[in-house]
Amino acid sequence: MTKMNLLLIGAGRMAEAILSGLVSSKDRAFQNITVTNQTDRAKLERLKKQYGVEIAKDWSLEVANHEVILLASPPNTQDQLLRQLSERVTNQFIITVAAGIDPTYMEERLPVGIPVAWIMPNTGAQVRASMSTYACGKYVEQRDRDVLLQVLSSIGESEELTEEKVHDLTAITGSAPAFLYAFAQALEEAALSYDVRPDQARKLVTIMLKGSVGMLEAGGDPADLMAQVASPGGSTAEGLALLNERDFASIVKSAIKVTNDHARGVN
């Protein structure tokens, strides 16, 4: 595949996570990468030094020289950004990582025929362990898919869904890590109440979570794994009973729904 040039509009955490993955990938997907940010010149200079990329303050002057454009700015900036892009693009492939900005939304603001895709990574991208979902627009061709999959594989694993399903599952793959971290924080606080050091509490919780995920990755069913830990009438069963009494599952599902409802409100 002919190497293309990538223009990154935005230089936040997710933009840097993707940038890091692309640069460290054995098979470099892009010949040149340009990162733009209108407000933080110091950040751009650091990215240039750290990753060996080009930088620019005004993205609009860079569009013509790049075949792929990745929008990594906040969701509330995307409407104006897409409308401005519509005056400059010819046949570039445009990808967004903004929550709620699906292919239909993008196509409504861009010229007919422009290929677009929506990817929803999570912060695991920072350690090349994202579980990303994505949806493609109706003008995406195989060459665009090849580029998209190179971007996605550089930050972890991915699953293609309809845009409706990406909306539905954004809170599961994109936002739920925050819920997991909240759980981890509560466990650490509980550990600290028994007078262990903070570093010990962190190690205890982190390795426990890692091992538990490993059991799931090995094919374990959550219900079966819970049963392995919680013997009938035992101490763990008492803890699970309290979680069920407080309707733990319902709380999690409600948090997912609230997150998704808010994301959809961007449109």
C-alpha cells in the first residue's frame, strides 16, 4: 500500500496515544505525520521532539498535503471543524475520535463522496491496549479500510459495528474504564483502612484486577468465576449478597445509560 500523509487536528491525550502507537509500529502506516494545535505551541514542540513529527499551528494550510485527516478535538468543536473542512477537502479520508460524531453526522457536513469513519478508542490506547469500536461511512473504499485498520491496530484491538451500535457501546468500551478505576480506587481506600502502605494497596488491587481479567481472557464465564470465589455460605458470598442487595448491577447499567444519553446529546 502506498504510504500516505496524516494530519492530526488536535494534540490531546488521545491524539498523542494514537501518535505514539503509529510511530512505534513496526510497519509505519504513514510517510509523514503533521500534528496541529492552535493554542499550545509548547505541547507541539514536545511532540515534535519526542515523536519526530511535523507540527503546524494552522491546520487549514495543511489539508491539501495530507491524504488522511484525523480529528482529535472535543465533540463540541466538530460541527464547525467539519464545515470548515468541507471548503478545503477533495478526496481525503476523514476520521474522528470524538464521542457522538458518527459517519452520518460527518457526511451531512462534508461534500458528497468524502470517505469518513468514526473510531471510539479508550485510554488503553496509551499502552497500546485499547478496545476500539468503529463505523465507516458509505463512501469508504478498501484502501481507506486498510489505512483505518493500521491506525486501529497500532493502539490495540478493534471491532467494526454499525454507527448505532457504536453509540450504544461507547459507554462499555470508552467510558467504563473510568468506572473500573472508581472501583479500584474504592478497593485501595478499603485496603488503606487496614493500615497498609499506599504502594502496597496499589499493588494488591492492580495485580488482583490483572489476574481477574486474565481469567476472563482465558474463557471463564463471569458467573462461573464468581462461583469459584464465592463458596455458598462463605465470606465472599456475604460480600456479593450486599452488592446484590444494593443493586450493584442496576447501578452499573444506569451509569452506562446516562453516559450514552449524554453522548447522544452532542448531536
